[in-house]
Amino acid sequence: MSDSEFPGENGNDGKNAKNANAKKAENAKDGANANEFLAARFESHRGHLRAVAYRMLGSLSEADDAVQEAWLKLSRVDADRVDNLGGWLTTVVGRVCLDMLRSRRSRGEEPLGPLAEGPGVRMPEPVLSPVSGIDPEQEALLADSVGLALLVVLETLTPAERLAFVLHDLFAVPFEEIAPLVGRTSAASRQLASRARRRVQGGAPTPDPDLARQRAVVDAFLAAARDGDFDALVAVLDPDVVARSEAGVTAGAIAVASGASGYAHLARIARPALVNGAAGVVVVVEGRPVGVLAFTVVHGRIAVIDILNDPERLAGLDVTVLDR
């Protein structure tokens, strides 16, 4: 008997195969839609996560790496079982950053202790903006007055202290959620944040909020440096001013003014800029940045000067943003 004598059976086989293929296509479409939905939910949190990672790491490129790692971890779990996606992602990024900070320590990139006169500090990567203002993408990154001075102080903390302070004080994560990340009790995590808070309060004073006032003070500093006017330099500096760089830390108006008077040639070519949202300058030579100075102005005087002059780290900065 030939196959043509069983049209019903052959027809059912074809129909079943067609239905199976249709089902596979439908499942694939549902999976693609689910992935797109999950990606959209993640993107809605990206700015916040990048802000967390930047405060933890002081590096934009490393912050992006940490956020990407959080996405990979999210893609491996059942997101439908995560009640608070934003909170879950925040703690995941915190854990990733903690591991990255500990890796730095294993490579010998240790925090350098209190910001007193003596050895230099690890300078974080600054966020540069034109004097006209920061762009919308930078607003979340620099919210809560995340000046360079704060990031410099955070570099002196232990990884666990930094995590506790950043997550709790800057992003209101409860200590009960921080404790498992650092392997401590809630009470011990609270102590970590408390120690960090004292260090921050001592090394990162709150700047004057008026940018125009900040700019006037910084311009007066530059003018005095260009003219070699020592008395004018001292007048614009807080008596307890601190100048910090990776080469060293200098404290006191007399000592800082003595050092600044030797940079008259750089003051002549320094370009005004916003450095992490505050008045600063960038020294550009032949299109390349050779120095970034961030100023913390308090009560009309310069309280902190943070200086980035490491060629390797400066090479990664985009100074074209200053032309916008």
C-alpha cells in the first residue's frame, strides 16, 4: 500500500510539525520580549547604578564595568522573583565594587591613610564640564555635591568603610542590607559608616553653593599666581588650606602659597572649567590635558585644592567637552 493511501495520517504529521514550529516561534518571541522588558527595566536604573559605582570606585571606566557586571548577574536570575529591583541592583553593584576595591589592595594600591601633610593620595577620575554647566547625563553622577574632595577622602577609606558610607549615607541603604555584603553585623556596619563619616567631615568640607562666588575666588587665586603676588595668594587661601596630589600633601596657607607661586606659567594657560560641578581649571597644552585643579571654596576662601597631574590618568580625559 502506498503512502498516498494514508492522507489523513500524513496530513496530521505535517500539521503537528507546523504547530510545533509555531509554538517554538511563539516561545522565542516571548523570550525576546521578556529580555527586552528586562533590559528596559535595567536601563531605567543605569544612571543611579553608575552614580553608586563612581562614588565607590572614583573611576568612570571602572564604574561602567561594575554596572555591566550587575547586568550580567541580573540576566542569570529570575527577575520576577526580585521584589525591589532597584534595591537589589544597588546591593549587587555595591558587592561588585567591594570586590574591585579589594582587588586594588591585593595589587598594592592601598588607601594612604589620613589626609595630613606627607605622602600623596590616589586621585580619583574627575568629571569635567564647561563653565556653562553640567549636562543632563552628569547630573545624576554628580548629585549630592560629589566634589573631587569627597572622592579623594573616600580613597583613604578601607573598602568596607567606603561601602558602608556610600550605600548608607549617600544612598540610604539600611545597615541590615549592608551587613551581609561586608560580612559584619548591622551594628559593626554602622560603626564602619561612622568612622568613614568622621574622616569625610574632616577632609571634605561643604563648599559654598554659589558657583559665581567660587569662580571669583579661583580667578583671584590664578591672577595672584600669574603675578607672583604672594600676599594676594595667602589672602585668598584659608589658613588651614590643604593642597593634595599623588605627589604629596601640603597644609597651611603659607606653604601652599609658596608652592603656587612657582606655577605662574601654568596659571597663564589654565582654562576655567567645572570639575565635579565645582569651580576648577584644566591646563591644556597642544590639545592634551597636563593638569586638573579642583578647588573647594568655603566662606569665600580656598579650603582644599585637589590636583591631578598623572600623565597616564590625564590621557583618558576628554577636554573637548570644555568647548561646548
